[in-house]
Amino acid sequence: MSRTIEVCLTPALLNLYDIEQSIVVVIDILRATSSITYGIDNGAEAIIPVANVEDCLNYNGKGYLLAAERNGEVVEGYDFGNSPFSYTKEKVAGKTIVLTTTNGTKAMHMAQERAHQVVVGSFLNLTALCNWLKVQDKDVLLLCAGWKDKFNLEDTLFAGAVVNVLRKDFVHFDDSCVAAEDMYLLAKDDLRNYLRKSSHSHRLEQLNIEEDVQFCLKLGLCTTIPVLQEERLVALSQ
């Protein structure tokens, strides 16, 4: 079984990859895919990712929780944004959430247009995700959501962690895989300290949400893999 694994460093480069037969793992570590993973793991029935704040409003009055984030902050008038602490069992169990974020939900929609399957990755479900990817007979593209179509450190760091775990299960790696893995190996002993260099970390520090950042870097806290089925993210049946 000869499979490739590649890293797309920003959604702006996605058109360069053939993903029709691939599993695409969408990565938005700070904080969308971390919060989505945590929410589904805590019993949310589904999370509906939408591209725009206006799309979120179309679900108003239908019994859904509405979550909107732009530039790291909750959009005024919404139930919450994309802090993982908004996705606890008490708040989301049995609920459907409609979510829009600056980068992550956009990347999901772009991937869904062509990919064989779209799943969500975060440090929280790193072990479960890698164990599942190992036994799939598909090529894998790790899609970093980045920041407004630009490269970012935290998503690339996670992609490198996945490459590091899966190295012996795949035969072809592109150069961005090599770079991502090298970065992860530099950072793995103290992820938070390494990410203090990142531009998004500085943005989030100004918002006083250091607890969120620390939480999003926890390893293996969740066993759920969210998968995009039509318009809804739900728990993957394994």
C-alpha cells in the first residue's frame, strides 16, 4: 500500500494539490479545530461550519447555538466564539452549533469542494487521528488554515507532529512535510515556548486568553475525530 502524505501550508496553495482521492485534515490549532474537537468529544450532536457571519444568522431561531469569531474575538450578539472553554459538556452536549471563524471554517469549505473526505485535527486528538490515518487506504493532505491565507507556525507545527508519527506508514513526503516535521522536532519539548514567536500567539496574548492557548496544546485529551458530512461536522464512526 503506497500512500503519500503532504502538507499544504496555507489554503491559498490548495489548488496546487490533487485531493479528489485524498483525506484532507484541516488544521486550525488556535483555536477552531481544537474547539471543534473538544465540542464533539463532549457530546455536541453536530457543528455546522459556515463561511460568513451572515450565514450564521440564517440559523437564528432554529434552536442552534450560534458561534462567531473574527480576529480572535467573539462577534457581538453571538452565544460564543471559538474558545475551547465554550465547548464543555454542560454547554454543548446534545446541541448543534453553527460556527464561523476567521480561518478554519473557510479552509473546511475549500477542502470539501474536492476532497474524498475532510476531517479535523488538533493536538487534542493527535493520537486518535494518527491511529485512524494509519489504517486508511488513502493519501493524506494536511491543510493548515493559516492566518488570512498566510503561513502560520502553530498549524505547521501540528502538521509536523502528524508527519512524525506517520513517517513509517507513508512512502512519499513533500518538502513542506520535511520542514513541518523539522519544526516540530525543534519545538516538541516545549510547544508553548516555541509558539511565543508566532504572530497569532501575540494577537491572542493581547486578548488575554493564554489559558486557551495552553489548552489547545494539550496532547491526546480527546478520542473523537470530527468528520465533515455534507454540511455538518459529526463524530467519525470507527
